[in-house]
Amino acid sequence: MAVWCAIRTYAAHASEMGNEVLKKPAFFLKADACITEPSTINTCDGDIHHEVELVVRIGDDLLPDAMTVGLDLTKRSLQESAKGKGLPWAEAKSFVGSAIIGDWVEPIADSISLEIDGCIVQSGHLDSMVCSIADLITELAEWAPLMPGDILFTGTPSGVGALGSGMLLKTSLFAGDERLTGFSCNCI
């Protein structure tokens, strides 16, 4: 199983990070060993940043056969340092526990959200994505060895930020007003 991650799929997130919106989808990989079930998140004294994302599982026909909500965690200082030197930033994105995912559900969701201590800090509707999920998969399949069972983190809406000790996170995946799945995590 491969863990593919799309970047800058929400224009507002690209802007908040000081990046341009991409004309063509771009991706990076996480090691599959990064995937974990919801648990306690070590915030590394505020260096870990949250990015809530819709996650799709690729089926036999290379279309989504299931969806969930996930957290793509980033060691921001390592990422910025690597970017500044023109180096890959795998260490900042592919560390143990950097990909938290919830339970898989039918692929009918249309929005995601992240609450921290009861306040919504990130929310995004799939219609706000620069590329549709189908377009992301098509683009990826043109060059990547995309296989059934692979998963794709589809990018994060604006509102990313640092996690701190004592925070309580709650993710949600919605179809209209119905919460399909989600999970909670504590930060230390």
C-alpha cells in the first residue's frame, strides 16, 4: 500500500502558506508505517502542525471505494528548513504517527472539519478544491504506480496551525449535515 498526498488543493491554504496555487496537481509520499489510529499526539513543543484532510482509498477500478477523515501532521520547522535549502522534506512529513486516519465509510462525503478545544479551526467543502478527487486520481495514475488499496490524502483547507500540549482535537467527515465519521485525539 502506498500513501499518496496531494498538496495545495485548496487555494486559501496555498495563500496562507505563501505559495502559489498549482496549475497541475503535485504529490508526495508518506511511508505506510506512518499511518496510525487516533491516539495521543506528541506536539514536539509546538513544532507539530495540523492539517485535516479527506482521505480516499483506491478501489479495483482505481476509483475511491471508501473515504475517511485524516490528519496529516507536519514538523513545520524541519519542513521550512528543508524547503529553504531546496531539499526534500520527507523527515517533516513521514515520521512515525504523522498520518492519523479514522474509520472508512462509503465515498459520499462532501466536507471535512477540525475542532480544537470545541472551536472549528479548519473546515473545507470538496467543491472548494482546485482539482476534484477524480482529477487528482487521474493525474496521479498517469505517472505513478497507483494500486488498489493505496490511499490518497487530498489536501487541506486553510487554517493550519501549531498544536500545543493539552489541546483536544476532533475531526469530522460530513455528507451534508450528517457526520459520517471522525475521531478525537489529545495532545501532549
